[in-house]
Amino acid sequence: MTGRDGWGKRVGGIGFAAAVGALAGAALAGRRGAPVGAAALAVTEAVARARQRPGEIPAWWSRVVMSGAVAAIGGRLMRARPVTVGVAAGAVAGALGLRPQKVLLGPVVGAAVGAAWGRDTPPAVVAASAVVGFRALSAVLFRDPQVDLLAERVPAADLPFVVPLEARTNYVGTGYVRELAEVLGGRYEADAPDVGIVASLDDLAGPRFDPAGVDPLVREFYEHTTRFRLDIRPEWRHWVRPGYLLYRTFVARPLGQANVPMNQRETLRGVRSRIDTITPDGAGLIGVRGWIRSYADTDEPIYVGIYTTYRHEGRGYVSVGFPVPQASFTATLAPLPRTGGGLVLTSRSELAHPGHYLTYIDPETRDLTTLAVHGFTEQLDVFTENGGLRAEHAFSLYGWPFLVLHYTINRK
């Protein structure tokens, strides 16, 4: 980024903050409050950006001020008693925190703040104070960061654990790999026969994992995934169902990505599993493997994942990239052996690379800006049982399990 580009973005950020401040000031104190709010937010943004170092996200206090201003604007639209407004504002702030403890804490703090205000207190004041109070208390109780700015505008080669493939439209969908092939070039093959999500398990060998110990049926599934049919039984924890229903309705379905079945009844529609591939021109090996799972009756996407393997310091890893508009959410997993010849892929590791990463890909330079998403963990366990294949894919947030996908895997 040039100095002129950086200056332009800084001015744009300050201008946006001033606009938000004007709306918040008007919500809190009427028309006279608009210029005060604009000036306050503009100064906050300018100071925060001036003190922000490369590789850092904006200062915590500046983010709290902005969230309080946004809450004030939202509160201005409400017509309810202070306790109701406080609970609503705290619930939204807690849900955005993702951490289960924050989801529970938000409404409690909001209710306390709402009860502390008089009945005639404007809703904008209650909402802003509820959100700011929740953010302040959360900072005291939860000191470990939810996200870290891991890298800013760096070449893809510097982050081998990130899959730098984004969606170039606002909808991912089952045609993503075909659209990607039009951009990258090479030979595209839809529903490629006899292809696996990895070329060879031998690519994953390392000090803790010997591919020779893997059961032949488990190896076959990974190296020839399209030979098999998958049946899914989702097991959701009750506490996450309301939030997931909102996410699915307003994010997953419109996006065409990460649209996991809500219950067993939905899985009775059947699941179609296929792998689309791209082979670079002049190359004999597949360059892109896109594992696409969708509902069999409508082809509505469930998951669209780009599966890759790489080696670092004598170890092999699996990185799965889930493309979203202008970005990619990557899960990098370390292989571990399982008793009986199974294979475990997990992000729970003391090694540096396993984890989850949200990456913005610059459309012009292809440089990456990456956030490390802490607290989100997953583990995929594939094993044999009574001569057949089974798998359990478990997800947790800050140690709280919220979903297990139980797979029965049969030959087509």
C-alpha cells in the first residue's frame, strides 16, 4: 500500500466515524448533540489510528466507543422500558462476542444497567451504557483475546497455513470451483471420479503420525473420497440453537456456505458429496480439490471447502479453506493416530500452525491480511467400526462443545 492509499483510508475511516458519531450524538441529545458526537468520534478514530502499530487491530477503547455509539443509534429506534432495552442491547453485544460466557453475560449486564436507570431515561442512553458496561466488564473477566491480527498485507507464501482463495461474488454455492477455474485457468473437472480430498496420506507423515498405521479403509476414504456416500446426523447443543438459526437464516443460506443441517429430519433429504478439481495447464497433478456437500433434492450447498496439504519443519498438515466474499476462513489441522487404525485431524495443538484463520485477500496485489480466531476448535475423527466407516466431527467455542456431526460412510 502506498502512502497516499494509506492516507486516503485513514481519512475515510475518520469520516465514517464522524458520521456515526453525529447519528449517535443526535440519538442521545437531539440535534445539538450531533456536532458534539461527530467531533468526539472523529477525534477517537484519529487518535486510535495514529497510535495503531503495524500488525495491530485498533485500540480496545476506541472499539468500545464505536460500539457504544452504534448501540445509541439502535436504541433510538426502540420504544420500550429501560430494562427491556438493556437486555436487548446486552444480548446483541454478548452474541457478537461469540464466547458462550459472553452470550450469557450480555443480557445479565444489560438488565442490571437498565434497572439502574430511571423509567424516563431515553432508550439510546440505556442501550449505549449497557453495551459499554458489558464491554468493560468483559475486558476484566476475559483477558485472552478473541482474535489477533496475525499478519497485514503479506504475500501468501508467508502464511502456508492459509488457503488464499476467496469468493469473488456475494454467493459461494456449488458452482464455486467452476467459477474459480475461469479465473485461475487450467482444466476443470466437475464431480471428478475416484478422487480424494488429499492426494496421499503419506504427505501428512511426521513425528506424531505414521501413515503406515492407518487402516486401509480409512486411507481409501481420504485418498478416494468420491467412492463413498455420507449420511449425516447433527447433534446440536440446545444453548446454541437460537443463535445458529439466526446465523443460518441471515448469513449461511444467502451466502451459500456453511449451511449445516439443523436436525435429523433435514438430513433425510439426502446429502450429495462430490469433488470438483482444477489441474493447472501443463501439470499432471491436481492443483485444487473442492469438496462440495449439498442437499440431494435441491443441490442447496452445505459446505464448499478447498482441501490442501502442506509440509512444514518435517510435519504434514491439512488446511481447509472455506471461501467467503473477498476472504477465506481456513481451518488448519494436525494429524494424529487413533487406536484401531483411525485418523484424527485436530486444531487442538500446541504447534504454531493448527488453528482457524479469517483472511482478507487483496484483489489487486493478492496480499493477505489475516486474523487468528482463538477459542474456536474442531476435531475430525475417522475410524472403522464393525467393518464399516464412521466419523465424528466435533466443534467447540472456548471449551464449550456446541456441535457434533456424526457420519456414517458407505461405498456408493
